[in-house]
Amino acid sequence: MIPTTLRAGVLGCGNISDTYLSRARTFEGLEIVACADTDAGRAAAQAERYGVRGTAPDALLADPEVDIVINLTPPRAHATVGAAAIAAGKHLYSEKPLGVSLEEGRALATAARAAGVRLGCAPDTFLGGGHQLARKLVDEGAIGRPISGAIWFATRGMEHWHPDPAFFFQAGGGPILDIGAYYVTALVNLIGPVKRVMAIGTRGFAERLVTSEGPKRGTRLPVEVDTLVVGALEFACGAVVPLTATWDVFAETTFRLELYGSEGTMLLPDPNFFGGATRLSRGGAPFERVEPSAMAYARPNRRTGRGEDVADYRILGVVDLARAIAEGRPHRCSGDLALHVLEVLCAFDRSAREGRHVAIETPCERPAALSGGDLAWWSGREAPAA
């Protein structure tokens, strides 16, 4: 019998682990019981801070009280650590991307199927109230047939705020693999899978200077990946969406995710967050602001400094995975979705290198939309809804 509450262990106690460890207690159905890191001191500090067991990675994988491993290691370690978790018989939820190559992602998916365990992967932001509201509007035909859209993401990179940003500029990093997953996943949730990709890429700077506070300040980082990518996605539904993603811009005006249809236009929330309003124009009428009801809350956006309706429940995908196991249903941040998105992201690099369209072969269906019943595990409080 599957327990109502599944227990998870966090493997990797770096920058993002605070979010997972602090947010887990907001939900029912999941309990984080342990954390581990190759740096024993870092694991011990997080364990004390959040009241869980601190342990070594091998001990966490062997722990019979851990049902799900949450893999928060750097991207280049995702495949190795994930494979070890699967081999230990654990369900696996990985931070994005699933791997740094399509081959790594496929190997994890194959191993999980063979072991009979669940495979999940971030991002889970499309489960937030802002994006679920947008999904509801699309499904109701608010913009008609999807025709096109726009993805625009431009910043100066991570070296000005992240304490150890080197991996962002190494193989397996770059704005497409790091940030692109949010945008592509959001659009797959809205309009379905991608059919093919084309792109051009370049590097605006040969090296980066770390200016964030900490021991890495003043370090110069060589850039090994394209930090400016311009391309387009053709979706199976027929929509064609251009994309620009770059870490080479000092100042910008907006982060854009837009969807254009036969009956209207939708300006979508930032897919890096769970909340935010959708702005909808029906048939060319002035835009109306449509707010989600409960899952968004206001806080400063560190990129813009403005107070915005954003939400940070970066554990929701793991909670849905745990509940799906207990309820015997598919989970939404699935291995199939993550593998499809990973193939799309890798296709940008391949297209830029080979100078041609790249067809996407990994099958994928839109994840099921959230309903009021699905949200009953919101700590027994009022269920958040779009």
C-alpha cells in the first residue's frame, strides 16, 4: 500500500535547495526527511536550518525512509546522480534540465521505465495559478487557433548575483538550457508539443567577471557556450513562435511570452514564476488584465526591482509527483514532458551548428490541467485556483 505522505531526500544543498526545503511544508502529501551534499558542512547546515537529517549522498540513496530523491546537483551531474537514484529504486525528481544532452535524458527515461519508478523534472512553474489561468483561457478558445507568439528573454547573466556562476557558462549551461526550459514548457502546456526548431547562436563575450558577493568575486570565467540564441519553434498545432534568449544585454525593457491566435492575443506571465496576470485582447480590443485568484502573491522581482505578482512554490512538481504515486495517476512534470523539452533545447544548439531545421522526435502530450480537486493537498487550506 502506498502511504498517503511520501518522503523525499534532497541531494544537493546549493543555492536552490533553500526554496525546496522551505516550500515543502506548505503542502500535504510530501515530507522532506533528509538532505545530502558532497560538502558535508553544507549538508549539515541545511539539515539544522530545516530540521531534517543531514547525511552523505550514498547514505541518502540507501536510506529506506526516502521514497523520492530530489536531485538539485549542478546540471552536468544530473544524469549521473539521477541514474544512481533510479538504480537505488527511488523515484526521481530532477531540477532542470533532465540532462545536458538528449542522450543523457533518454538514458534516464529508459532506466526509470526498466526500474518501475517515476521520473519527474522541473520546471513546475506552469502549475502555478498564473499559467493555469492562461491554460484555461486557451482551452476555452479565448484567442482562437494559435498562430504565432513571441519568446524574449534578455539579461546580463548570472555572474552579478549567483555566488558560484561558473557552470552557467560551461558545457551544459547557457541561456537556452538554463532559462529556455521555462518558456518551452509553458508553451507545451498551452498549445502542445514542438515539431521542429531552427536557430543561430553566438557569444557576446569571451569571458565573464564575477561581481556577486562571496569567495568567487573577481574571478574571470571563460565562456564555453552560446550566450545569444535567436531561433523559432514550429509546434505540431501549426503555430510558429520566434525566440530570442541572451545573457549579453545590460539593460532591457521586458521579459516576454506572448501567444497570438486567430481571435485574439494573450500576454502571458513570466514562466520563471508561478503567478502573475495574463493580459488578453479579444479581436483587437484593448487588453484586459486577468488575475489568478489564489496562487500568486506580491514580492519584489530581483531582476527588475519592481513589486510584481509572482509566486515561488518551486516544490509543486514534486508534490504532484508524490500525490500522483499515492493516487495512481500520471504526474504532470513527467519524464516524457522533460525529455521532449530537453530535445527541443538541444535542437537549438544543433540547428545553430548545422545550419538547418531540426525535427523533434520525442513524443509528448500536454500535461493535464489542474482542477479544484487536484489542489486539495494545499496544506488543508483554501485551495489555490486559476
